[in-house]
Amino acid sequence: MVKEFVSSETIAAIATAVVPQQGSVGIVRLSGSEALAIARTLFQAPGDQVWESHRILYGYLRHPQTQQLVDEALLLIMQAPRSYTREDIVEFHCHGGIIPVQQVLQLCLEQGARLAQPGEFTLRAFLNGRLDLTQAESIAELVGSRSPAAAQAALASLQGKLAAPIHQLRAICLDILAEIEARIDFEEDLPPLDEGEVVAQMEQVVEQVTSILATADRGQLLRTGLKVAIVGRPNVGKSSLLNAWSQSDRAIVTELPGTTRDVVESQLVVGGIPVQVLDTAGIRETADKVEKMGVERSRSAAQTADLVLLVIEAITGWTAAEQEIYEQVQHRPLILVINKTDLTPADTVSFPDTINQIVPTAAAHNQGINDLETAILEAVHTDNLQAADLELAINQRQAAALTRAKISLEQVQQTITQQLPLDFWTIDLRGAIQALGEITGEEVTESILDRIFSRFCIGK
């Protein structure tokens, strides 16, 4: 268990992205007992502006010794406990860019604040009971979301839609454990344990745990996305396919073989899933040193991709060159894209019987793109993903803890079936309670917290 959190340190960090000559507003955030005192030292609010919680003040940031003007800014005050961390928080809303926010941050550090560690503001929010661990993780996932669906899943978790069922399941397990331990300690004074009721409750808990676990694949896809490699010999229309798919001139298209000499990337969203599309150089034997390097990169991209789109042209059909490429990538999930079907029908093309998914396209005319996206979603088994609770998308850590909980609960069920003494029931039941508590943070070690919050950006 994590010890009760008490900190006398005031932390500070830049809470917005610092982009040279592009940031319009930059925020420096402080949290801790001295946050308001530091703000009073650095910030001058002209007139009769009232320094009170949840009020925005207008004024000037000045060096406390020289009174040199540093920036014209706004000051936002949020006093404990009505703040993100449940500590006093102040934010200086400065002009954006590199210099203003860095100067203000340096002044805060000179007045006794400490530079915050990655995720330390959110860590304090968790330790002070402002958030549970699922909500804290969802904040990082919301910041890093790469599609609207990923953002919605993170928001659902932030609103407690994962924590609520986990708390309920853990409460049921705790109630069962209390009933069992009461019978162990006071067997003669209590009526016999209703074993049938316990069995029914255990079945209900296992069923719900299994249902939540089913969202793990969706969560993985929403967070990491798919890497899709477009491969094929030169001039079959790989770059045209990428341009039509991305609705941009992302890749150069010419009639000359070997135009694409490096891997061209494009970020797309298909069915709510982030997709990194890699348009690769045409795979062929070549004496050109640069093109040869591109071909090797193409092979490497195909070997590491989650899904391969093998593109052939309907006019030429399946040749020895396609067969050679296919033998190199057939161990990967694969979709055969028959391109240029505006010139020759796809049903005239023969291909190996081992290929199950085929999509005809005419990339130059933007035809077949919707069918291609449908095939990609089928390839990643989105039917099963859509059957799961769309509001939940658990992450890898949560899935691991839920898996341990499920194993422990199934061990309890087996113990009951074998009619073992009540003492044996409690062993695995405690294991399930521990695992469920790790998800929400009711049972968590400092090493787990370090691992989680080290992935956060500084200032969040």
C-alpha cells in the first residue's frame, strides 16, 4: 500500500508545449503550499483585483529583486482542496514561445519551487484522493490519443466507467471473504454458509471480469494503432493507392520504375483505429545502390508490419515477381489488392488459393478505398471488438491485473467444487481482491506508480 501522501515541496513546470515562434500562450503551473506565496512575489496585479480562489488576475511578472518586467500575463488561482492536485495551484498564462515561459519557470525555481517530475501533478492528484489510478492513466491516454475513438475511451475511463465496475466487483469479493472468515472464526454462533449463493456470486464476478477483459484488444488497437505496409513490385500503383487513401499527394507518382526509393509514411484513422501506412519502394532486383537500399527497407517494413497490403496490377496479374514477394510476407496477415481494375476486371486475375482477402481497386480513380478499409477492419477482427463494451478499453497493465484476478477467482471456484475447507477458499479470494485493487490503486506499490507516471509528460 502507498503511504499517506504529505509533501512540503512546491513543484513547478511548463504545462504547455513549447514551440519556437508558434505558441500563442504558454502556461507555467505550480502546486504546493508555497504556490500562492511565490505568485505574490512575482506577480503584480494593478488596481483592486481580489486575490481569491478560482479567479483570474491580470498583471505583470517582474523579477523580485530588480523589478525588471518579464512578461504581461494572467494569473489563475485554485486553492486547496478545489484544485487538480487538492493542493494550492497557481498558473501563469504567459505569451507563448520558448523565452517567456522559461524565464517565468526559472523565477519560480529561484523562489524555492522544485522542477516537477514527469506526471507529478497527476501523481499528487492520485495520492491526495482526487483521482483513482484508472482515471490518472486515462489522462495520459487522452493526451496521447491518436483518434477520436481513443479520446472517447480515455474520457469514459476518466469519468469512472472502468473504476465503477471494478469497485463493485471488489466489494462483492470482500463481502464473500467476510462471510467465509466469519464462519471460520464463529462457526458455532452463525448459520451455515449458503454455498449456493457464494457459487452464484462467484460466477457473476467471473463473467463480468471476462467481459471487461474482452476490451483489452480494442484498447491495444486504440492506443498503439496498426502498422500497415503497402508492398509490391514497381509501377503497380502503391503510391497512387496511398495518395487516394490519404486524399493527398503524399507520395510521388510517375510511370518510371523505382520512383519511390524510401518508405513514405502517412497517419490515417480507419474505423476509429489509428493506422500508420507505409508506402514502400517497389521490390525488385536492381543495380542502383540507392534503390537497392530502398528495397531492403521495404522488406524490413513488411516483416515488422501488423498487416501487409500486397498490390498487384490487374493487367499483368500474378507473375513470378509477385510470387517471390508473397513468399517473403505470407507469414504476416495479408490482403491482396488488385489495382488498375478500371483497365482489366479483377475476376480475370489468378492468385494462390492461400490468399483469403482480396480487394479490387482503381487507385487512380479513387475506387475501392472503402472496400479496402472494410477488409482491414475484418483482418483485425473488429467484429469481436465491437461486441465488447465500447465505453471501455483497458490498457496492458489493467489487463494483466484482471487476468490475475480471473485466475484467482477460477481457483476459488475449483476449490469450492472440490469441497475443500473454507480456509482454502480465502487464499485465492484474497489474491483476486489484491489484483482488483491494483487496477484502481487501492492496492498498489510505489514501483507500480513509478512505472505508470514515468510515462507522463512533465507538467501534467
